[in-house]
Amino acid sequence: MLDNKKQNLLITVLTSVALVAVVVAYFAPIWWVSLTAPNYPKDAFPDGIRIHFHFNGVFNGCTAVGKHTRMGNETMQADMGEDSERYNPILDKDKDVNKDAKSLDCVHEMNTINHYVGMYPIDTGSPVELRLSKFIFGWFGVMLLGFMATQRKTQLLILGVGFSAVAAWMVVDQIVMGQLETFAAHYYHEASTFFNQPDVLDRWKANLILATKVSMAGMVAAMAIILLGVWKIRSFSLLLAIIPALLPVFFVLDYAGWLWFFGHNMHPWGAFTVKPFMPTVFGEGKVAQFSTYSYPYWGYAVLLLASACLTLAVLLRRRQIRTLS
């Protein structure tokens, strides 16, 4: 059995690996979704209409088509602008015409497809979580730094300074610098793209601002509770690693919840009527003529690595606490 010093070193290493993995996961694609249909042939759309879910937003998952594909052999409209360099297939036969090729904006394309059945734009989903995700990850990072400390006074110092910094950053960014208002205006614009109802959207915008402020207050309260718990109860410090270790679970629950919302809150102005449905969370599904695919991406594997490391670190720290009790 490892002595206490070696256990502390192993806990530090495991938690450090998890901390790096959590930071990487924040910038990584966690999940991907793709739609395929006969009118999106594979040689023109090799990935289907694909989007990537990150902790800080939803991004284009389509790649630029290469040579010898239907789209690669066609002259795109963007290439015909006045500022575009002319291409002579004889004199410029060695030119790499695909060098600056751009992929289709599949987020926009999926929004366009979805609006036909009355589904709201993707940017209207999880607006509070996305706005606060960087602060949540900062909060979790401070918790992991605190967990690595072996002395309670050191833990309290790290948590106190770190939580104060994250709370101040959040308030300055969202309230003082007006980022919350800026996003609320963007949210209103996106929500009104296909279904413009000013009275409804004004209420949604107000609810978004209120929910974000309440969530910010809740985060500050949670930080205070954690600080107090670590101060008063020795085993409470295990939560410093347990909560970040549950990130893979938090993501799937939030993702599934918003899929349910989109599938059960479709606008009656849609061109086609579809009964409320639960979009596919994991695996393959079918909606009208579209085949749907929803799977974790490499960022989710990074999250699982962090979770595994933290689980081992918690078990080791728990053994230490029991030995000292």
C-alpha cells in the first residue's frame, strides 16, 4: 500500500491530468449531429448536414469538399465576385483551386431545414448555460486546484481567492461590460429569424436576462456553500473533485433536455406539421425523409478521461480521510 506522501503525489498527478483535460474539453467538440437525405447526396455533402456541440456554442461541422466531388468540380457563386482572381483552366492548370475552399455553413443549413417543421433556431437552445459556461469551467478549475491541496488552510485560501476572482470576472463581463445585454439582443435576432413574434420574443428576452442573473447569483451562493462546507466538514472536500467528475453526465442531461424542448415546442407557422417528438440523443433516427445521427465526439472522450482520473483521486483521498478519522 502506498504511504501518505506517495498517495498525495498520485492524487496531485491525477487531478492535474483531469484539470488539463477539462480545459481541453471546453474548447473541443463534445457531440456531433448530422442529417442526411436524398437531396443532400454524399458526393456533394460527405458529412451530411453536420454540426458540432461545444460547451460554449454550436459550430459548423461540415468540411470543405475536395477534388473529384460534385461540389468540388463546380464553380461556386462566391468565386464569381468582382474581387475574385480569374482562373484559366489552361494557363493555370497547376493552380490549387481548392486552397481557400470554404465549407458549407451547416448550422445555418440545419436551421433552414428545421424551420420547415416549426423548430426554433439552434441558438435559442441552452442560452444561459452557454453564456455562463466559461465561468462554470473557471469555478470547476478552482475546485480542482483546491482539491490538490492537502492542508485545509491552503484549500480555503485557494478556494476563497479563486471563487472571488471567478465571481468578479462573471459580474464584470456579463453586467458591467454588457455582454449579457449583447447576447440577449443576439438571442432575440436569432429567435426572430423565421418566426417573428415581438410580444413573445420580448418576453423570452426578459426571461433570458432574469434566468442568467438568477443563475449567476446561484453560482455565487454555491461557491459560498462549498467554502463553508470545506471549512466545517473535512470529507466535504471530496465534492471539489466529485462535481467536476460528473461533467459528462451534466452535458448529456442538458443536451437531452434541450433536444426534448426543441422537439416538443415547435412553432405552428412551420410549413409542415410534425407531431411532437424526441430527437435522437444517441444513435440513429428518422424524421420525415431525413436520417439523423447523434454521437459523442473526441471531446467527450477527453471528458471521460478527466472523470476517470478524478474518480481515482477521490477514492484515494477518501481512504486518507478515513485513515485520519
